[in-house]
Amino acid sequence: GAVIRLVLPLSYFFSSGWAADLRKKQESNASSELSKVNASGVDYALPSYDPAVQAISHKGAPNAALIQFFKDARASLRGQADGVAQAAVDFNRGVGPIAKEVGRQPFVPLVEGLFPDARQAATEQLRSEQTPEKFDALTPEDREKLIVTRAGELSRPKLDAMEDALLGKRGRPNPFDSLVTQVRGGKSIDPVGLRDNLRSLEMREKERVTANKRELTPEEQTTLRTLLADRRKAEAQAHARSISVFFSLDAINADPKLGSALPSQRLIDPLATQSESNKLGTYFVYQWDLWAYQDLMAAVALANRRSDGRMGGVDESIVKRIESILLKDPEGIFGNSESDSPSGLPPATPTALIPGLAPLDPSLSITGRGMGSWNKVYDVRRAEMVVVVSSARLNEFLAAIARTNFMTVTDMDLTKVDAWDALRQGYFYGDEHVVRARLTIESVWLRDWMTEFMPRSIRNALEIAEPTLADGGTPPAPSGG
């Protein structure tokens, strides 16, 4: 009994000490192992494809399930971002269901294979004819002369074909005539024919009432004037219902001093004395003009489209008349630049407010979009468009402009319209109240697809890097202007 009473407290005393030592040792080992685990932690991250949104990051221990989750999430985000970017490029180019839904067609050159230029084809031909070693051994100046000569030989027939295409010569339809068809447009009723019809009606009525034996009484004159006014209105109504908008190519600027002008023989002939490079650059701008006009017409057609998908008469349309269109020259190509400083000092280089986005210059417009060496993402075209539009449905037209492509209305001025004076000129707008809207429209053209067609002279003017050739090199630098 004495031994038992002695052993129990001693056992408790020694076991408690052993337990404390064992616990301390295990805690030390566990802490050491935990430090090793923490030291070998993995940085998990999901990038942000929107510069305005912060990326997601997490640091933790290696975990197979967590690693796979972030890997799948990164692949999914990348796929979504690539898909959105490609959809934007396709839409801007007029490709895909979204562009088709708003009534646009893919942008294609009038002459296949003309743009960007024949330099790459000429270079490849010369390398194959002279063997790559012999061709590469030439001096840059000699190589450039050979390329320019061969490129001219290859492009000359296509340049001639482009002239025919722009002017509608040698059996080719004038491509700008399709702009009128695109909006179901037409001119006002023929004033000479209308005047002759009214005079004929007036003579018949006078003869019927007076038998040419007396003058009309005041009451008869009032009745006749009412009859003639009703006939004028009826004929104008009938004509207006046969088209959807009053519009003809006469509304498009024809003066190159004001901006881009419709191509004409008078403007094309002086190009004969210029180099193939300059001629090609001018033809490219004409092609770009046509695409810009097509977008403007697509916006009008979209606004005037009824619920059944068709365009009705002018009286049903939102846009009643297109009075004028002035498309400005692309900035920086013909020596003009919207960003030139009026003081004569070099303009400040715009910077992006959010890293990753294109820089903006608020001095250009309310959007800040512009062209220059500081913007590598897109180019901008600006147009002034004057239309007679339903005042109650003006917002629908503005929405149609934004839906049609990457276009923004940056300025708008409204003035009243004298509907009776317009009717005397042959324009019947229906019973709606209308206003005259002068719109400044800014359109964005993504370089992801536009540079595919840009000739060398245009890329040089816009300071766009030369594309890589098929053999991995780049075209030789031009020897002069």
C-alpha cells in the first residue's frame, strides 16, 4: 500500500514532464514543416483583360485542385477575351451576324488584289528568279529599284481597273450609285413636270368653268387655287411614297478643298503623272471613303426600317431627307492633322488615362479619339451630315448610328424646317413635325483589319510598322520620297 501511494504521484510527476517535452518537440517539428510549406507557396493569378478592372491574385500552398482551377479559369478568360476582340474586328469590318443584323455587308476592295500593294509579290518573284542568295547580295538601293520597277509592272493593270471601277467605266457600275439604292433614295419630284401638269390642270378647269368666255369669279379663283394646291400635294405625296428618303449623289461633297470628294474624271486624270505609289494611296482613300459612306447609309436604312424589315415611303421614314454629307480627309495622310497646335508648337503627346487603353486627346472632340503616332489601335474618320428628320423620333436615328458600327455623334445642331416651302420645292415629308439636324459623326476603324489593305505610302504616313514578309524579313526601306 505504501509503495502504491508513493508510485502514483511520482508517475504523474514524471509523465507530465515527459509529455511537455514531447509536445514541445512535436510543435517545433510541425512549425518547421509549416515554414517549409509556406516558403514553397505558389502565386495564383487571373489576369484582367479590362485595364479598368484589377487582376485577381492569391498566394498559397501548392494544391493540385487549386492549380487546375486557376489554369482552367485563365484559359476561359483568354478565350472569352479573344472572342470579344475578334467579334469587334469582324463587326467593324462588316462580317458576322451582328453586322448582318443591322444591314451591313463585308467591306471588300473594288479590285481584288490591288491593296495593300505589289511590293511583297514583286520581292518574292525577284528572289525566286535571281535565287535568294543573289538577290540578298544586292545593295539596298539596287534591291529597292528592282522592287519598285517590278511592283509597278504588277500593279499597273489593277490600277487601271480601279480607275474604271471608281468612275463606272468600261461596263462597270459606279459603286457610289449603290449608296442611293442602299437607302431606297431618290430626288424630289421633277419641278418642271409638276409645273406643266398644274398649268394643264388650271387651263382645263378654267375652260370647264368659263368655256373661255369670261373671267373667273373670286369664289371660282379660290376654288381653283385650292384644287391646284391639293393636286400639288397629292403628286408630291405619291412621289414621296415611291422612295424612302430624299437623297442623291448631289448631296455628297464634290470639292476636294473641303474634304474627301466623290471621284470624277477631273480628279482622277492628274494622277496619271504621279507615281504608282501615290496613285495607289489615293485610290485606297477613295476605297475607304466608299466604306465610310456605306456605313452612314446603313445607319439611315436601319433607322428607316419598319417592323417588317422593309423601308416604307418618306412619310413613314425617320430620316426624310439627306441634304449634304461632308466626309473629312483622314488625318495625317494628306498633310492635314486635327491635332496640329494653333500656336505652331509641337502638340503634346496624349497619354492613356488607363494603362492598356488607347490614348485620348480631349482637344479633338468630346470622345478624345484621334489619329497619330500615339494611337496604334485604330484610325478615325469624321463626317458632317445634314438631314431632315422626324423631331419625335430623332433619338431613334441617333441610336441607329451607334448600332451600325463604331460611330459616335459628337455634335448636333437643330434648326426648324418650313414644310410648306419644302413642298413647293417638291419635298413632301408627311404629317410629322420635322427638324433639320446637322450632325458631326466620328467613326472608328480598327487597324487589326485595316492595315491588311493599307498601301506602303499610307502606312508610312500613319507611322505604321511594316508587315513581316513570308520569309520572315521586312520590306526594304524606300530610297526616297
